[in-house]
Amino acid sequence: MQKHKIAAAVSLVLFSMAAQAQSANPNSESVEVLEVRGEAKQRVTTLPDLQDGMLLAGKKASVVDLTEQPTLVEPNLRTMFATLPGLFVSEQKTPSFYNVNYRGLGDPHESEFVAFYQDNVPLAANLFGYATMYYMPGGQRIERVEFIRGGSGLLYGPQIGPVVNFVTRGPSAQAETRIVTEHAVGSDSMYSTYNEARWSQGNTGFMASFDHRRADGPRNNEDFDVSSGYLGLSYEGFKDIKIGANLDVYSSDSGEAGRLTSAEFANNRDLVKTPFNRVKIDQTLASLTYEQQLDAASSVNGKIWYLAMDRFSRRSGAFVPPANPPSSTTVDEQQFRNLGYDLRYSLAWGENNILTAGTSGFSGDSPRTQHRNSDLTSDAQNAADLRFEQDRVTTYTALFVENLFRFGNFSLAPAVRYERLNYDMVEVVKSASLNRDAIDLDRTFNELLFGLGAGLKLSDTAEVYANISESYRPQRFDDLINPTSELAGSNDPSVSKAMNYELGYRSQVTEQFALDISLFRIDFKDKIEQIQINITDIERVNSGDSRHQGVELSLQYAFELSPGHNLTAFANGSWLDAEITSSTNTSLVGNKVSFAPDYLVRTGLNYASNGLTAALSLTLVGDQYWQDSNLPRGTGAATIDAKIPSYQVVDFSTEYELSAQWALYAGINNLLDENYYSRVRTDGIEPAPERTAYFGFRFTL
């Protein structure tokens, strides 16, 4: 109750700031000032029926416009996704690890059940065998976040969960020359800088950016160092054609201080148990894009992309002095080289119908090696220390077609998608501790997916929408070729499948008030899980089914406090009932699905005046189990409690433009210093970040 009182007080402070800003500037209603500082624009909360060759009609889609918020430093997904209902963030201090799930679909570890894209280019290390997230574009470069539900809407691929697409600022032939530099300092010796230049010459636009951030953690070996750069070109010299080239490079080096038991978290959340463990990510993402308006009714959108990632980790067992450190460390390196394409055609035909069709695919080469040596601080990969080596190749092709039929105020959008996926994987060097033969696997899967979207316009501003989509989740590499399992040779899990159902109502009730509410259900079949067969071995099997259903709500209301002073209040929530309906382990039937809180509610205020913006948000998450057994792990002092307790987190940020060139910004994450965690793995609890603050400035030339 005390924390909610403080949150209310912060809200009052926010209103007070607005009043002071107005009283301090008697010319706040001047048209000239509004033109310099910018006027509040109408908030965009959904996507058009057709965008970039993709049909979005009949699908639930949301948008976060980050240009309306204060500067975002060291991407805080909790605040970035504040207006997206139901997207659960499982938090940790280390950058390059982004842990998100939705509607209780799978462990949020590295966002394996949510498809992340940047400008419609996939960000996963490997879309199928290793669908993990280790990279995000710098928060200052992201203009908006697009969120599409329903088995990826059959737009992007097979993922059972939704799609999060980061739309970034890029080059434009119409861009004026602009140079920006930002610098910020904050808690835990944090330093962040973002630098950007945009210019154009003739029919060509250019953009370059560089960002860097580093910090220590509250715990030893919780430091990080991240750098990324971007180069982009856009050529618009041909009639109705736009050609783009983009290059992103990224590098991170982060420490892992170790996970804790429940007793350790309660007694000393800053305890360090793995003082030598490190994770390093190096990534290059390049793309060529082509957009052409063929005629008044048709267009084509295409891209070729290349993603190269090296994932390197050095990890040894946990210990607490005066206990002796472990005698060896594991050095694991996975390389990912993916070359892909996406081509889409759209045609407006008949009275008001839209046809879209296309193809996409990629080839991925993902070799992996693991070494074990006795120097806990060394990254050396000596031939004598090789434990195993794998070659893993995936080849994927998809064909898809979707048509929007409009019958007056009613619309129907059937979709079909065919996918072919091949795994070709070989154990070049098998672990010497295993008695089984080395695995040589060549396997092909063919899947045919159907979807149906529908809409009924009740007025120019209100619509009922519905969607039914099939989806599937392919096997991960370790599901088919686990390098440490004696039973891996007999692993033969089939793909997991799901049916997604959504029925909703959305309306721009008034010019100020927007509403979106929906009922959903997901039937998840043949989930693949790791089963502990005995004390030393595991097996990957299709363990059972689960049902995920509930209600999702989003509200936004824009107030004009006075001319030039605007306040937007928002609230969104997801109420979830997720249950295991069948299982090879009958004791699990009826249990709650792991990482599926009963409620996830976010609410807050966004304020904008002449040069001043501020954002206050409150996140409330219900308690949840971290494993499907709904039971604790371990005994005595080594126990990890069965439930992740509920928690509430408040975040605040603000920005003020001193002039057209200078701006100041600041923020406090976890304003009320909530002591909580939302990420648990079999080896323990990952403490969520405590209260941190930052302050910075921006100079624009």
C-alpha cells in the first residue's frame, strides 16, 4: 500500500511539472514555439490492412511509437513494451540476453517462443534449431515496435508465439543533414553514448550511427560492455522504386555472477557464485531491400539478408568461498551463418480486394565446438581439450498466399502457407564419455498451415475482428542431436503444433479514447521437453499438451490539459488461464503452465508539452510457477521455491529540450526499489535489477 501511495505521489509530481512548465512560459500558446518544439500527433495504436507486402487485416496488431517517449537508455524492455498487453519480460542484468514470452507459451529463456525481427529481418541466431535472441538495435534508433499475434500471423514463419518487429530509423533521400550525439552516466558506473548522422545527396540518402554502453553490476562479474554500429543507404532515383542497403555490427562482453537458491536470494541477493563466467556475442547483420510500385494496383517488396553471429561462453561450476573453485571450465562456441531472402507481391483487385503472395527461405550453417580446460579465466580452445564438435546445417523454403475479400463492411482473409525444412547434422567429434555411436542425421519436414482472419466494421472507427491460425514449432538442434546425452541417438520428437483463436473489438471511441479488448485461446500440442531419465542422462520427447486462454485489454486516453500541454493515460492487462491438459507424466495434468502469471497489468502516464516529455509506468505481475511440476527444486538450503512471487515495478523518465540543439534527459528504473526476480532456471534465481538512475544530454547540429 505504501508503494502505491508513493506511485500516486509521483503522478501528482508529474502533473505539477506540467503546470510549472506552463506558468514558467507565458508564451506557451505561441504558434512559433509549437512549431519549434513539435505538436502532439495523433497516437497510432494499430497497423494498416496492407504494409510492406504483408496483409494485416483480421489480425490483432499493436504499435508502440517510441518517438513519443523520452530517450530510452540501455533498452529496458519493461518500459519499451509498457503499452503492449500480455508480453512478459523475464529480467536479468546481462545485456544480449532478452527473455520474453507471451500467454504462457514456453520458457521465456532467450525469447525462444517469440519471433523478433528488425525491419522485417529475423534476429534469431537460427530460426529453427536455435531460435534465441542475443541482439537488439540501440533503443535510440528504434522508432516504433510492431506486435502481431496469432502464430506469427502466417506472415513470418512457423513460430507459435507472436512477432515483435523493431522498425528503426534509416536513410532517406529526402532527409536533411542532421548530426546527433548523446551521452549519459548512471548507476553502477554506467556510461552510454549514441551518435547518429543523416544526410542526402541527389537521389541518395545516407545514415550512420554508433552506440556504446558499459557498466558494472551491483555484484562482481556482472559488468558489461556493448558496442554497435550502423551504415545505411537508400537510393530513390528510379521512378516508383526504392533500393536500400543496411549493415549492422554488434559486439558485447558480459559477466555472469551466478544464480541463487531461494535462501541465498533472501539473505544476500548480491552473492557471487561464478566469478569467472563470461558470455560474448559478435554479430553482423546485412540486408539489401527492393520496393517497387508496379502500377496503381500492384507492388513488390523484396530483401536479401545475411546474419553472422558468434556466441562464445566460458562457464565453470558455482562455488562460494571458502569452498575451493571448480577444477575446470567449459568453453563453448557456436557460430551462425544465415543467408536468407523474402519476396512479396501484392495486388488490389475487384471492388476492394487485396491479394498477397510470396516466398521466403534461408540456409543456415551453425557449427559448434566445446572445450574443457583447467584455467578458469582462459578463453583458449586447445585441440587437446576438445570435448565435442558438431556440424549443423538447416535449409528452409516457404510459399504463401493470402487474400482479403471485402463484402461491404465485412471482410474475410484466408491464408495458406507451405513450409519445407531440412536438418543435416553430423557429430564430427563425439564426446568420449558417451558409448553411443556418433550421430549423422538428415531429416526433412513438410508443413502446410492455414489461417483465417475476419473483420466487421461497425463504423468508421470501430471493428470486430477474429482470427484462427495454425502454427508449429520445429525441433531445436539439441532435440535431435544432443551432444551430451547417451540417449540422443534415439531422440525422435515430432514438431509441436498449435491452434490460435482470437475474437476482439477495437475502437477509436472518441478522438481521445482508444479501446482494444479480445478473448483468446491457444491449444498447444506435443510440446517438446527434456526428461530426466536417470541421474546422468536425459531424453527429448513430446511430453504433452496445454491450453492457454484468457482476456486481453488495452485502453488509452489523451487529455489536453491546456493548449500545448498533453497527457496520455494508458492501461493494459492480460488475464491468463494456462493449464496442462495431457502429459506423459500424469501427475502434471491439471497443473499450471510454467511462466504463465494469472495477470500482467501495466498502466501509466505520458506527458508532452513545449519541449518537455515525461513517462511514468507501473507494471504488476502475478505470481507464477517456473516449472510445470509446480514443485520446488532441491532440499534444505539448496531449495529453489516453486513459485516466483508477484511484484510491482515503477519506472520514470523525462526529457527537456533546452533549445533546438540541446536537450537533457533522465530516468529512474525500478523507482521504488522493488526487491524481486522474474527469471529462474534449474540452477537458480536470477535477481532482477534494483533501482538504477541515469542522466544525460543530447546535442543536435
